[in-house]
Amino acid sequence: MKLPDTIDAVETLLAGQGYVASRALATVVFLSLRLGRPLFLEGEAGVGKTEIAKAIAEALGRRLIRLQCYEGLDAASAVAEWNFAAQMVAIRTAEAQGGADRDSLKAELFTQDYLIERPLLQAMRPQPGGAPVLLIDELDRTDEPFEAFLLEALSDFQVTIPELGTIRAPEAPIVILTSNRTREVHDALKRRCLYHWVDYPAFDRELAILKSRAPEAQEALSREVVAFVQRLRQEDLFKKPGVAETIDWAKCLLALDVITLSPEVIADTLGAILKYQDDIQRIQGSEARRLLDEVRKDLAPA
């Protein structure tokens, strides 16, 4: 599928995958696709940063290649590694057959047949349907040396394997980087990208997101769920619930055949929206009742 040629087309494209994007986000996605620039998305966990990469890949019919970042991630783990076990088997086999010329054996061992390709190298390869979507997820979990390596890789869309040489992408992949901002990512990397902060959505957009992801939920329950979660975000919690938790909670309530919120139902299902015991204990009981009363008061005029 060809790339969208307007911002409205981007909104329609994403909406077709159940992703309700703000105008600002649709604009930066359009510019990223049109200019071939990596897109750097920052925001709290659960606001839809990862999901947008999935939606773009699905909508365009492109392969999604995900590099999940973690502390200690290095270039070898991100690009490629040699299959040492298979190489040892080949060496033992050659020895059992009476030995082989060392140079020819070495040349045979360091070929594509023994290379385990990791996400960055996979993204440099031609893919059916066009250049893949490369998702570099939670970049803030890595360290500065990996950022420096990534800066070089994304500048020219190429990687170097000493035994094989430089491998360059015939077509630049669609690159989306995400960060939960547990630490600051270096400015040099950000300058290579278009940047957007993905915030918690306003009530109407979060309601639209919930309707697209849990359409079987009745209007009244959906409004209560969204309003209650948005009210929770105003509390002093260790971890505020994201949109992902809103969707999960609504699905849990549907599985329990709940048609309206109550303090008892909230207490029984808080684990779907709050992930820390201190937060759960704080909201249970009279606090849940107070918040629910405030939510219903706010919703009453609607």
C-alpha cells in the first residue's frame, strides 16, 4: 500500500486499525512518512506509543520489526550474532572428515548461513511489501554507548559486520523510537528525528479510543470507565493508569457482565488499572466511593 498523501489520510489510515490519533500526532506521522525521518515518541507508559507502530505496519501491509531495548543492550544483540554452536559443529565435522584447509574453512564459517540476524540488520534487508516498520521500543532503558551506535546506524541506514562488510538498506525503513522518559535521551539522537510528546488523551478522544477497542461496551459504562480513569490520574499515585489500562479495565468489566460501576466492583477490579499495591490500597473503600460520586456528578449534565 502506498504512503498516505495527506494528514486526513493518516487519520483515516490509523482509525482503520482502531487507533484514534490526535491531529498533532497524525501530522507528525505524516511528516515522518513523507520526509523519511525517524519519529521519536515520548510519553508515559500506556499512552499508545508502541501501538502506533503496530497500526502503521498493519495499515500499510509492512513487516513490523521490533527492537525491545533493555539495560546492557549492545550492538551485537541489536544487529547480528554468529551462530557459534553451528560453527563448532561444522568444525568438528571437518575434523572428522580428515581436516580441511584452514582458510577455506574460515571463509565458509563466516557466511550468511551462520549469521543470526537481529532486528537492526533485519530492518536493512529488502522486505516483501516495501520497507519495514522498525520499532525501537523504550530507548530510555539503554545506555549512552548504544545511543551513539544507533545514531550512526540511523544516519545512513547501514550497519557493519567486520567479517561481511557494510550492509546498507536499499530502502530506508520507517523508524519509530519510543521512550517512557525514565532518563533523558541524548540531543544528538533526537535531532535526527521528528519529535512528539504523546500525552494522556482528553475525555472525548479516550472515549473514542475505548469505543474502537471495546465496541461491545454500553455508552453509559464506557463514559463512567473513562471518567473514573481520568479522575484517577489526578490523584497522587505512584503509577497513573494509561489508555491501555482503560481498555483492559473495560474488557474485564464486560467479562463480569458489569453494566454500571459501583465501589464494590471497583475494589474487585482495581488490579486491572493500578499495578502497585500502595496505589490499590489508597483507592479502595471510601476513596473509591468518593471518586465515583465525583465522576457521576461531572457526568450528570451529559
